[in-house]
Amino acid sequence: MAVLLRRLLPPGRPRAAWGGSLGPREAGLCTDPGAAVRVRFAPSPTGFLHLGGLRTALYNYIFAKKHGGTFILRLEDTDQTRLVPGAAENIEDMLEWAGIPPDESPRRGGPAGPYLQSQRLELYAQAADTLVRTGAAYPCFCSPQRLGLLKKEALRNRQPPRYDNRCRNLSQRQVAQKLAGGPKPAIRFRLDEEAPAFQDLVYGWNRHEVASVEGDPVVLKGDGFPTYHLACVVDDHHMGVSHVLRGSEWLVSTAKHLLLYQALGWPPPRFAHLPLLVNADGSKLSKRRGDLFLQRFAAAGFLPDALLDLLTNCGSGFAENQMGRTLAELIAQFDLSRITCHSALLDLEKLPEFNRAVSVCLCPQGHICRLQDLVSAAHSYLWTRPAVGRAQLGAISEKVDEIATRVLGLLEGPATSLTQDTLNAELKKLSEGLDGTRHSHVMQVLRMALSGQPQGPPVAEMMVCLGPNEVRERIRKVLCS
């Protein structure tokens, strides 16, 4: 922020820089068609993950996997006053529980980190500095009291509150005096230009003339923290996000974001706004209802695949709705062009029915004939990832890393077609290639990593039931513990 303020009055800056209008600029609406697909789920850790957030994350995940792309988790924690303790951890935990773990995240890291916005303040300051230097933004010295009075006056006149752009035409001298004697200003973005039309991949062509209904928005607060509008643009650019799939409540704000992309000279990503998820009676889904938090469904014993199945069946994006689809089938059948603009009606009374359908799909080995069998300790690995640490596996064998590396290598091949018999043979070969390690110890290491239980179904059977992706995730999670 200090660097930004020092540059607010560069030597020889013409007076028009503070009040002159900006020339028209064209909006580039398409990313490079040859670029890799990178999408992000960017919740705020002001609460635990709920069904609405899971749906947004799921559509981002299956879109990324459909196109061989990357799914990013970014936590927008810039509103420090509303953070909920444990919410950041809960969000990533629940994505892992649901079987849609991010490829890059605060926990996993990645090439575009950090993935917490509170750790990226310098990037936002640099972007705001650029906007001020080019005349696309200006410092605002209005006090909270004055802004509060503007809001009260507007509401009293039954008008939508809006900033009156008082500070956009301050002279150099006035700015210098206020910088010398007052608190640090906020930075506001000029809404001078006509907002460009853009083609949303769900809602089609859109144009929102925000300058006619809104005042200039704050993009950087006096404390150095950005608002959502600047932060999402800066982060999506620096993280190489190619497609933004987010809720339709952000459709109108996209005009401001496109203007920010223009002002910063960056090509925007493609946008796809997802219709709202609403209650079965059409009422708004409340984020504050505790019974919509994912941890409640997990604690009640509902299977994550049942929730994913329900969310995709109540929405759109598929040629037809059918019960009992696996995540792999959802990825294969997903088509972004099939998402409609109609709200998705969520009927939670159907969840037990979806849970039963998924339970039936978990019976390929013939061991689960009743629901009581499904919730037995021997088969709890099917829906619960074990809390096993590296130290526990190290007590079984000193070659935990080598065993894990070889099993992961085995799954990098034609893993999706491996049968129980083939896996048994391959695991036997793997054990024989480890000097001084008994086959039984290899099986114990794998059993603990996959189920957290010393006894249960055969290891190869567990691997087939879980599938190669889940087996990889569980082994990697143990190695990272």
C-alpha cells in the first residue's frame, strides 16, 4: 500500500489524469483455444462447506477432468472480520471426503500459490498501483460516516445506494493534502466506459451497464486488503484460470470484471454462470442452515457419491438424468452446453433413495447384502478415508516409501482395467522385488493405508472397489501426513 500511495502523484503528472475520461478499449473474450483448462473453486472460509458450495466445486471438478485440466481450490479470506475458525480446513476436508480433491490448494500447494488471498496482498497492491498510474482508478478519502449518510439518504428516497464519485475529480493539490494529513485512502475503479458485451457459456450474450446504476466501486481498501472484484481478477489472471464456473449471482458483476481486465491489459477467461440451487419449493437455499453443511451428511452416514448423484440429477449438464451414476460416469457424460438457465430444485427427501442406489453399486464382491453390512467396520473404508499416519505404517515396514512408490507406479499404467486376480499377481511381484520385505508386510501396509483396519476384505478387493483414483489419493495422503 505504501508503494501504491507514493506513486499516486508522480512528477509531472497532468491534472487530467485524475478527472479525464478513458478511451474505448476492446474486450478480449476468448482464451487461447490451445491453452490448458484450469478452473477454480474459490469459497470464503466464513462458514463450513455446504451443498451449494459442493455443487459449484463438483461442476468445476468434472469440467476440469472432462478436458484433462486442473482443479484449483483458492480460499478468499480477505474479509478477516468474518472468518470462522476451522472453516478453511473443513472446506478442503469435505472436498476430499466427497472424492473431488483439488489438484492445487493451500494444503497441497502448487505452481500458482499461495492459495490464500491474505497471502497475496502484494499482487493486489501492484494491480491497484497500475490502475492508478494509468488513470483507471483513484484514491477515495470519504469516511465511513459520509458513506453511511449517502446510503441512508438513498434508502430514504427509495433508491439503491450508490457512491456519488465525489473523489474522482480531486485535483493533484487536494490529493496531496489529504495524503499528508489523513488515513490511507481506499482505491476506487472508474466506471467511465461502456461495459463490453460478453458471451456466457450458459446464459448466452450479456451486457450490463454498471456505470449507469452504480458508483465507482472500491477495489482496494485502506488496510491494503482487496475487495472481491479486484482479487478475483488478479488471482484468475496470475493462476492462469481459463474458465470461470461460478454462481449466477455474479453474472451482473462480470461487466465490472471485464472492465478491470481491459484496464489491466489482460485477456479474460471464459465465463459460465451456474443457475442457483434452490429448495424444492423454489425458495432460496440458505448458506447458514446447519443441516446443509456437508459434515452433517458425513456424520449421518450418507455416502458422498449419493450427494454428488443427487446434485447432478436436480440440475442440468447431462443428456439425461439417471440414478446411481459414479463420478467417472458423471465426468464422461458431462456437457457444459447442456446446462440450462433454470434454477436447480434440491429435494433432500430423495437423498435416502439415492443413498440406497449407490449402496447397491458397492456390492460387486457379494459381501454386502444388507445395509447393516455396509455400515460394518470391515467395510467402513468404502465411504470413510482412514486417519492413518506415516508412523503407523513405519511400524509395520521400514520401506513404506518404496512400497507406496511402487504401488503408485502400478496404478499409473492400465490401472482402470485391473482386476482382483491381476492385482494379486502384481502385488506378489512387487513384494518379491523388495529385498528383506515379506509379502504379508506389504499387504499390511496397504491395508492400513486404504482402510485403517488391521483386518477386513482382501487388499486387492479393496483396491478394485475404491478404484485407482481413490487408492492413489489415500496413499498420497498417508505419505504427506
